Amino acid sequence: MKIVCIGGGPAGLYFALLMKKLGPHHDITVVERNKPYDTFGWGVVFSDQTLDNMRQWDAETAAEVQQAFNHWDDIELHFKGRVIRSGGHGFVGIGRKKLLNILQARCEQLGVKLAFEQDADSDLDYPDADLIIASDGINSRVRNRLPEVFQPDIVTRPNRYIWLGTNRLYDAFTFLFEKTEHGWFQAHVYKFDEKTSTFIVECPEHVWLAHGLDKADQQQSIDFCEKLFASNLQGEKLMTNARHLRGSAWLNFQRVKCANWSHFNGNSHVVLMGDAVHTAHFAIGSGTKLALEDAIELVRQFKTLGDTADRIPQVLQKYQAVREIDVIRLQNAAWNAMEWFEVCGERYCDQLEPEQFMYSMLTRSQRISHENLRLRDKAWLEGYEAWFAGRTATPGARPPMFTPYTLRSVTLKNRVVVSPMAQYSAVDGRVGDYHLVHLGARAMGGAGLVMVEMTAPSADSRITHGCPGLWNDTHTADFKRITDWVHTQSDAKIGLQIGHAGPKGSTCRPWQGAGMDQPMAADDPEGNWPLLAASSQPYLPHGIVPQAMSRKDMDRVTADFVASTQRAAQAGFDWLELHCAHGYLLSSFISPLTNHRTDAYGGSLENRLRYPLEVFAAVRVAWPEHLPMSVRISAHDWVEGGITPADAVEIARAFKAAGADMIDCSSGQVSAKQKPTYGRMYQTPFADRIRQEAGIATIAVGAISEADHVNSILAAGRADLCAVARPHLANPAWTLTEAARIGFTDIAWPRAYVSGKSQLEAGFARERALQTATKGD
Ligand SMILES: Cc1cc2nc3c(=O)[nH]c(=O)nc-3n(C[C@H](O)[C@H](O)[C@H](O)COP(=O)(O)OP(=O)(O)OC[C@H]3O[C@@H](n4cnc5c(N)ncnc54)[C@H](O)[C@@H]3O)c2cc1C
Ligand SMILES: Cc1cc2nc3c(=O)[nH]c(=O)nc-3n(C[C@H](O)[C@H](O)[C@H](O)COP(=O)(O)O)c2cc1C
């Protein structure tokens, strides 16, 4: 085959040499516009794992790289006068020039033609090539020539960065944070050869502009950074090798991804590789890794499917199918890490103490979890656990999940909440044996707080006929039976979620008809009822049209909430949550998708919050001062024009000002048009943002299904409590089970169940031992 690689970066060179090795008869040329030893940039970093991968494909290159690289294990943070270091992270740093020279030399050795100082205009320049590798970097001309074919999706990010070098040598991957009068700067620093370290300085656009760096030339920018990091640089200079860049040397990162990676141009098959097809932010240092692994995968496919010209279409198809998955995974992690650095100045630097800031930074990509950190550096993690526990006056190291949490006069024994879950099993609003068993079992299952499902302050505010209510003395007595049981038979606390269904009321139980939120038929023998909402808009197109609330309706509903709250106190609940989420009555006021009022209760967010805040204030007065109150909100409507996470911060601030202790951060269910992005812990970013920006405690909820999730969230300060719903349907003793799974034994079981404890713990211990042994094979 005749193969041309346009672009002699890591992708083009490494593919060329591996392909030549696979089939020495192939005629392979790498066309590069620069001179052989001419490149900008300093060091690049990749993981031990990438090097292992390279070793399997070309031991010679891997050995050369190994000779030249700098290996280090530690990450060090310099923040607010503190230096914190943790180990076990395993990185390899190498000069970009050195890496390219190794690849170039190996190409020549194997017989790849290297054509330097040739600027390729387009893939059409090489009509006799069977295959053209477009490894021409982030601004790929080949990709840009045919946007309709490759369908690139390019996002320019807001932060500014400058890639510098220094002769000050660092013995860890070092992160420096410095505050100026305009905001925070950070530097990502690592040594890559005996004399030099890479020194990337980054800051938000507004901080960069405020310092006039948009008008600064290269030297002025360097002078600025030297002054900013002077105490750390210890007299060493910062250097640039990108003097060819005109004007400011500060760049914006561009995230590139493409729907199609290859194409037939009429003469040759063309395939994108490396930065030309995808980029990953330097926050997790994986651009070079991706480029090298692309090259490996394409060669693997030629090896598997045959390295003849007729196999090219299948090879290219398989190459994209396989690589795409890994690339998306890595790009997601890189995106999280990048966002962390974009918001850290506003969200974390001033809010978190250095210990927690370090933890948050280490877990920024959300790929590294609590238990993963334990594997990397047990001593550091245990030190951190002890620090975290110490803040709750608990001696020794224990997973954050099992530290107590105190709000007003209530202390929860741990940080797990059984999230409120409608059971549709009440009769005339009355809870009975079903609820005693359901809630009782979960109270015995180890969670610190068990929340009762949404409970209605009046008969017409229920979701279904099966929903519980708290509007008469019988209801109070029924609930008292349950709270008494929980308080005498367990050390869990029990809370009530109070809420009015609003436009989502008078529906069938989910198992009765076509699923959730389906309106009852007009002739349903149980009988339906008229609905209230902020505006007369049904939740589903075929739903009952609610009546927009009048002031009189508002007064009546507020009075119902207050009476119900007084009953909740009489019934002995420890905690009250006001339901302002999921499109129910109070939520219907907050969201612009459901509130179209033109009076003082519609329009601006301030107006839309007015009634929910009135209800909150009235309820707070009725609820005993010494007991806590949380508010559940939908922090994202997942619909264009709806509530955004930025609005959610404002909503949280308003409830905080009204006296709320905590925000329970759910999302969605406000509009049937929602398009949520589900995934592990997918709503936790809202809890995190609200906690840091509104300065109020939060509950994270949503796809939190392992102790490892809970510990990672709490330890990073993303929330104060974690609510777990569906896993508690499968397993009432979810908390006790998870404790045993991670080997945490200092947890009380119900006294009659104790003989099950050591058995469960031994079973999990065996499982862990087996896993460790298998990993070692
Ligand atoms: C500040 C910064 C820090 C980074 N840090 C890291 C890191 O720590 N770890 C890491 O893995 N990655 C890092 N990267 C990313 C990394 O540099 C790239 O992801 C990697 O180099 C991609 O390799 P590539 O071969 O696809 O593209 P490139 O390395 O960009 O190579 C493309 C080559 O094509 C040539 N070329 C382009 N157009 C033409 C043309 N028309 N004709 C001929 N030649 C052409 C260019 O001159 C260049 O040599 C960083 C990037 C930046 C910007
Ligand atoms: C059966 C069921 C009933 C629910 N009922 C309520 C409810 O009454 N009030 C509420 O705020 N959320 C309710 N939710 C939402 C949960 O509290 C929780 O926010 C959601 O299920 C996400 O958590 P998970 O991923 O742990 O299940 C319910 C969820 C389920 C599965």
C-alpha cells in the first residue's frame, strides 16, 4: 500500500512506524511542514499504562521513551501557603521534542520516508496514495476542507492558558494556585527532562482581561507569570518556545470531536487521527496518549483484517467503532477535569480548606473515586479521612459516609438518607401496616435518615388516591405510630416530605394504567378532583387542566401547609422537607416553563419564587425551631428556556435567606419535554455548585448506588448528605450492606440481627481477597 501521513506529530509518526513494522513492503511517507527539530511546546505527560501499551507494539520505541522519560508518582498542591502531597499516581513526562525525535529516528530506521518542510494543502495533493492519514493536528486542514463529511463539533472553552517552560525542577506533578486582586490563576507544572519543567498557566477569561493580558505580548506575559509565581520559581525564569505565535500567546482550549472519522476522496481513503479528530484538555494530560493509541488501534485492525488496499474500508470502519468508545470515555473525564479548572476560582478556591481542595482536585475528572485513592495512597487517604471525621468531632479515620451530621438539634448517625419514595399504598390519605413495615425495615437498614414519601396537606393535593396525607387527627396518629416505632426500634431519624401535587395531581397509581403521571379517567369510580397550579397548563397534553391559583387559593393552601406542619411536629418527625421540585404545585411557580402569570407571582425568578417562599416562611414558623428543614428543588429542567443550574443557585440563595437549612438537589420532571443526561451521580454537580456558590448545605441524589459514590461526594465537599432511592427498594439494609462491602465494621446492627453481621462481613472480605488475588494473576 502507498500511505501518506499528513502531519508528523505523535499520531502520524507512530502510525507510520508501526505500520511499516507490520508490513515492511508498504510505501509510507510522513509529510511535515516543520523542520525535524522544530516544535513548540515543552513536555507532555502520559500514564504508565500508555507506555505498557506501547511496549507491546514496538519494544524499541518504548525502550527509548523509557530512557528519556521522567517518571513520578506524586501530585503536589501549593495552595494558600500549604503544600499537600499524595502518591501512587504514576505519570510519565517526556519532552515533546524528545518524543518526536525518538519517533522520527525509529521511522527512518524502519524505512519510513520523512518529508520535512512540506506544507500539505489538502489530501487531494496525493492522488496515488491508497491511504491518507490526516494527522495534521487540531487545526486539521484535511478535516476543515470537508466539514459536511467529518461533521466536526468544536467547542472553544472560556479559560486562557499559556504553555511555558522553566529550569526550576519539580519532583512531583505540581499544581500552584495564586490569587490576585482580580481572581485566581493556576499553574500545571511537571519536570520532563533533567533541566526543564513544563509550566502551563491558566485563568478564566475575565481575570485575564482584568489584568490586561489580552494586550500583553509574549515577554510581558512571561514577566507577569514570573512575578505571580515568584515565590515558587525561586529565582528561575519562565521561557517560551512559541515565539512564532503573533500577539498574545494565551490560547483557549478547543474540544474537537467528529461524527465521521474517514472518507473516500475519489482516489484515496482518508482517515483522521489524533488531535485532528478529537482533543482532550491538558487537565488530564491525555492528548498524546489518545494520538498514540489511535495509531495502535488502526495498525491492530490492519493486522487483524489484513493489510491490503481492499481491506481499507472495513479496517477504517472498525477503527472508528473501537476507538470511539475509549475516546468518548476519556473526553468525558477530560471535560470534567477541564470544567473543574474553569470554575475552581469561583467555586472552590475560596470555599474549601486546603485538605478538601486537594481531594476535590484529585477527583476532578470523576474517574478517580475514594477507594481508588485508597489504592493509590492509603496513608494519605486515611489521613484525609481522619481530617474529615475530626471536623465532626469523631476520632480516628473512617469513611466520610459513616461520620455523623448535625443540623439544629438533630444528629444523624451517618450521611445516608433514604430518599422519599411514593408508595401509592395509603387509603384515604392514611398510612398503615404497609408503611410501618416499609419505613421500619429501612430504619433498621442502617441509613441515618429515613424520609417518608411526599405527603399531602389536603385531600385534593395528593398525586393519587394512594398517596398519604396529613390533614386530620387520624393521620397524625397513624404517622405517630410509625415515628414511635422508628425511634424505639432503631437509631435512625425519620423525616416527612410535605408537598402539594398541583398540576400533577389526580393521577392513576403507576401500576394502574399507562405508567407515571397518567390522569384518572373522567369516569374513574374512585373519582378525580380539580387541580391548582401556577398557571392553567396541564402537565401532559391530555391531563386535567389546572386552575391558575387566585390569592384566596394561595391563602387556603398556605394554611393547609401550616396545619399539616403542626401535625408533623405532633407526630414526632425529626426533619421536614418542603417539596418544591418535580413540577408539583410549588415547583410549578418556580419554573418559567409552567408559570406564565403576569401578576407579582410570575415573570422574574424573584416573582416566581414569591409564593413558594411565602409557604416556606409560614411552614418554618410552624415547625419547631430546634428541628431542621430542607427544601427539595429541581435544579435543572433539562428543557431549553427552563430552570438552569445557575438559576438553581439563586433559588437556593432565596430559600437560605428565608431560613432553609439544606437544599435537596434533584432535577427534572417539570416538563414532559425534558431531555436529562443520565449517568452515575448525574445530579451531584448541582448539589456541588449550590453548596459552594450559595453557601448552603446540600443533599446529593440520583444514581448514587455505591458506598464509593457516597464517600467520593462527601469527601470532595460536593454535598453534606447523600439520598439513595431505588437501591433502597431492592435492599432496605443498603447502608449496612455497603459498610460490609467496603470492610467498614464499626457500625451498629439492630440487636436481633447481629449474628448476620459477621457473616456478611466475612463474605465480602472473601470477595475482596479474591478480587485482589485475581488482579495479581
Ligand atoms: C498546552 C498544552 C499542553 C499539553 N499537554 C499535554 C500533555 O501533558 N500530555 C498529552 O498527552 N498531551 C498534551 N497536549 C496535547 C498534545 O500536544 C496533542 O494532543 C498531541 O500532540 C496530538 O498529537 P497529534 O499527532 O494528533 O497532533 P500534533 O502533535 O499537533 O501534530 C500535528 C503535526 O502536523 C503538522 N501539520 C499540520 N498541518 C500540516 C500540513 N498542512 N502539512 C504538513 N504538516 C502539517 C504540524 O506541524 C504538527 O507537527 C497538550 C497540548 C497543549 C496545547
Ligand atoms: C418509586 C419512587 C417514588 C418516588 N417518590 C418520590 C417522592 O415522593 N418525592 C420525591 O421528592 N422524590 C420521589 N422519587 C425520587 C427519588 O427520591 C429520587 O430522587 C430518585 O429516584 C433518584 O434517586 P435514585 O437514583 O437513588 O433512585 C421517587 C422515586 C421512586 C423510584
